[in-house]
Amino acid sequence: MEEQAPQDTQAQPRSRQDRWVKLGFLLVAIATVAVIWWIQRNPPMLADWADDLSTALDQARREDRRVLVFFMHSPPGQTERWLVSNTIPKNDKHIKGGNYIAVKASVSKNLKDELAEQYGIREVPTLLILDPQGKEIGRRTGRVGEIDFGRFLREPNSPRP
């Protein structure tokens, strides 16, 4: 008759611990990816900007203020992220001091949605300044520099340098 080897009684509990550790790492990885995706989708520096253009236009009419609209894709592309991290923060005083209601507006990648067509958006990023009645009084597209953006906010009708 053959002798049976003693069974390892610690092998099974250790394998359960390993599974829980692996599951924990997987959950942390998924959470990290979700947070990164959310941050890219909603840049933190535009967190205080409104999301609803029609509500902002209603507010602008009531308060006799201009509306600054930043048309972008969701998630934002490289140029949009550059504007959010460089140009816009350096001109925050002009936005807040210029009596603007700031709005971020997401448009589809192919620019065929109603909002893009309504405002004639042909490329993103596009920055528009609208008067309190919603009429366009200034437009900048593409990579707008700090100085041009500041001038654009002070003098929306000025030609682009």
C-alpha cells in the first residue's frame, strides 16, 4: 500500500489571501483609470465654468453681462488642455473682472451636432464672446496665446494679430 503524503493545510488559506490581494490591486487600478478619465473629461480648472449655455444666456440677459463660451470636445484634445492649463488661468482676472459668464460647451468630434451648427463651429477649440442677447461679438479658434486672449477679452472685435 502507498503512503499518502500529509496535506498542506496552510496552502488553501494562503491561496485565498493571494486572491484577495490580487482583487484589491485590480480594484485600485480600475479606480485610478476612472479618476484619470474623469479629470481628462472635465478639466479641473474649468470646474467653476457653467455647463449649460442656454441657462448662461438667460442669466446674461437678466444681469446684462457678456458670455464667454469655450467650445471643446469631451474629453478635451491636446490644444484644449493646453488652453486650460496655460492661457485661461493666466487671464482669469480678465474673465472675472470683465463681467463675463464663463461657459464650457462640449461638441461632437465631427462637429455635426446642433450646438456646433448653431454657432458655426468648424474647429475646436473655439472661444466665442456673446453679448447679453446671445449675438456673437468675438471669436478665436485654435491655440490662442496668453496676450491675444487677454486682448480678445478686453476688445472682442479686435482683429487677431
